[in-house]
Amino acid sequence: MSLEDLHLNLRNLAPADYPQLKTLMDAVYHSLGGAWPKRTVDTLIQAFPDGQIAIENDGVIVGVALTVQVDYAAFSNPHRYDDLIDQREIVLNNADGDAMYGLDVLIHPDYRGYRLGRRLYEARKELCRSMNLRAILAGGRIPRYHEHADALAPSEYIEKVARKEFYDPILSFQLANDFQVKRLLRKYLPEDAQSRGYATLLEWNNILFEPAERVLNTRPTQVRVGAVQWQMREFSSVEAALQQIEYFVDALSDYQSDFAVFPELFNAPLIGLQDRAAQQDPIGAIRFLAGFTEPFKTELSRMAVAYNINIIGGSMVEVGDDDRLYNIAYLFHRDGSVERQAKLHITPQERRDWMVEGGDDLRVFDTDAGRVGILICYDVEFPELSRLLADQDMDILFVPFWTDTKNGYLRVRHCAQARAIENECYVVLCGSVGNLPSIENLDIQYAQSAVFSPSDFAFPHDAVLAETTPNTEMIFFSDLDLTRLTVVRAEGSVTNLKDRRQDLFDLRWRDWSWKSGANLEHDGD
């Protein structure tokens, strides 16, 4: 059979196909009793029509996948083939089942070598996803086990097939199609002399499965992020600055964004409300700026609720309870709650000129549009932080930044893009632009804000979802598909998170609760 002779069509099996199906089953299963009775096939098609899939070539059926719906809890545990078929040879389909069970896959001997079995398996997987079922289960024969049964236990044989030391026409194929062996089934098909009655219980897990729950509580799969490449400008008052911010929040909300993102220290131009002489004292100037943080928090929280949008409020300087200065990013939820993430790594300039200190807490935030993390500017250059966030199932990493030169910007950008690839997440990079020669320490800024994705086929070829014009004030948007993250983490060309050699190394966050007097330990002496 040459490739030019193939005219393949994938479709569902119909009752009228039984004569062809019988011929195929008799040819493939001649040692196991041949074809099922017509009433068995007709009942199966009637009970679960979508699950019976055929491949035909010029109208002749050359491959078939027969499938039944089952209860996952029942059939993920030990069972026999007879548990699927009653005494009248009727397949017991459970229309309320939360899993599919692969009964048979048959390929005509003349059509082997064309990967038709893979097509049928992929069709099954797509059906499982579309029906939101938990998994595909299958009891897999091990037909070459009889050649090794005198020397190997069935579990040893299965291990050698998995390591590709042996080839088994059924088990090797199933393993190559992302099925995992869950357990050994004994007396599964007693008449199967080749397998000595043994079978493997295999499972393909639907990573997109969502348990039934109320729609309002369902995790979103599509998230729209809007961000502001913010121009640093002089403001005549706090009210003028807040008016400019609200203008952008309103605009982003009009486009139904789930998030509005601002850059690091985006309210820094308010230092200009001091006279020029007072600005000569950098520590005094930054403490002056910190005085605006509380009213800004109040107003940004109001905007988040009023415009129904989550706001990543860039970052602002905060005076802590210890009277020390911290660089804090605030997350203003649209339900009115407010959370915070301190900048952990402080640049030499921040430490030297402003006496800003690093925080000591890192966390992932649950929002109504995914699990997010925030790393402020310099923090994204430390890969351990984003890896700790990824271990907590972070979907989106927000990086508000402020850089004055292009080489500083490129450090942040390249590290942010690396974080997206190595942690299989989205990264939103948002910075400020403009020149303020009249305000001390705010002379110039350089930014080209962007949204980065993992680097795989489901994403843009350069892993850049959106990008601004350099050094130009503008808003930009990106629609993020969280389902694609789930797929790439489990089935990507590479799977960075899954493939880590945690047998060789690990990463942990130290417990700093002792700083506040908690978690004290005392010796008995």
C-alpha cells in the first residue's frame, strides 16, 4: 500500500458498519474469539456514539477505537474485563461516568506502519477534553509476556518494556502515547494465553479537567492584561497625579481588562512638589514621597472597585513600623481587598541614596483571574524568587520596573524573558519613560514594556505576546490563555518544571518568623 493510495477519513462508527467491523475483529482477534456480536456493537454505538471512532480508506474501515464511559473511582482500581460486559455481552456504559475506558483499538494488518493507531488515540484524547472527563483508562494486554514468563515476573517485564529493553506491540505503543502504567491487573482476561491473563491498567490524565462546580467559582482560562508605559511628568498637585492615573484605569477598564499594571515608583514625580533646595537631601525627598502612599492606596483601591479591575499599583515607598523605608508593590483587588509585595533585593543606588531596605516575604496571590506573583525590577534578576513562586502554581508574573539606561533595561528584560521560559508562565514587564530635569534623581528613564510567554509551539515564535514602542507613553494589552500554560507544563516540547532533577537539588524559603518573636525555641537546660 503506497501513500498515494491512501484517502483516509476519521468518523464515528455506525450500526451499518458492523459487517466491516466483524471482518476486522475476526482478523485481529482470531485467537481471542474474534468479533463481538452485532447486538454488542449496536448497543455500544447507541449508548456512547461519540466514543466509537473509525478510520476509513476510500470507504473501507481500516481502523477502529471502541470506548465506553465509566466511573473513574471504580475502574482506576483492580478490575477484570468482564466487569465491562454483562452476561448478555452488552457493554456496561455509564452515561454519568467521569472517565473514558478504551475497550479496543484495531488496525487492519495491511495498514500498519501509517500511525493510524496514534490518530485514533489523539481523537480519543480530544473527545475526553471536549467532554471534560477526568481521564482515559485502559486495560492493556502484554502479548509478548509469554516469551519471558519463565524468567520474569509480569512487573519486571513491564519495567523492561518501559525502559525499551523489550518491545511489546501493545504496551510500547500505549507508553509512546503518554499513557502511564498505574497498576498490574491479574486475571484480567484469563483466556489471553499470550499475556498469561495479566494486563496493565493504563491512564492518560486529562490535565484540563475541571470538576463540576458553580460557574462563578470556576477558574478563568482567558485573562486580559492591560498595562501603562507611564510617562514621568511634573504634577502640580497630588490630585493631578491621581487624575492622570484614573484616566488610564478608566481606559483599560473600557477594554475589559482583568488587570491594570503601572511601573515601579510611578508616583515619584511628586517629589517635585518640594522646593528644589529640599530635593538636595535624597533621604528627606524619598521620605516626603512616602507621605503620599496612604492616600494613593485609598484612591487606587477605590478605582479597582469602581472600574471593576485588579490594579498592580506599580510600587510606592512605604515607611514601615520600624520607621525604615521599603519599596512596596500593592495589589488592589476589584473586590476591595489590598495585598502587598515588598521589593526584596535593593539596588546599590536605592540603598546608598535613599536608605531603602529589602523586605523578607514572598508569596503568590490568588485573584479572580489566576494566581499571580510580583517581583519589582531588580528582583527579577534573581531566578530563585520566580522559581519559588512557580512552585506555588503561579500563572502570571508582574514585573513593574524603573530603569534609566538601556543597558539597565536590558538586564531586566532578558531576565524577565528567561523567567517566563524556565517557569512556564507569563511575565508582564511594565516601565516608565520621560525626562524630568527639574526634579533631582529623576532625570531620565528608559523602557520598552512587554508581555512574555513560554517558548513553545502554542505561543509566538519569539515568545513575545505584546511590546510597546520604546520611550513612548502608551497603553498595551495582551490576552493570556491559562489553558496553554497547563498544556505546555505537562505536554510541551520541553517541560522545564517537571524535568528538574530534584533528586540532586532543591530550593526552599527560610522561615523568618523569628524576627517578630514568633516560633521561638528554648532548650531545656
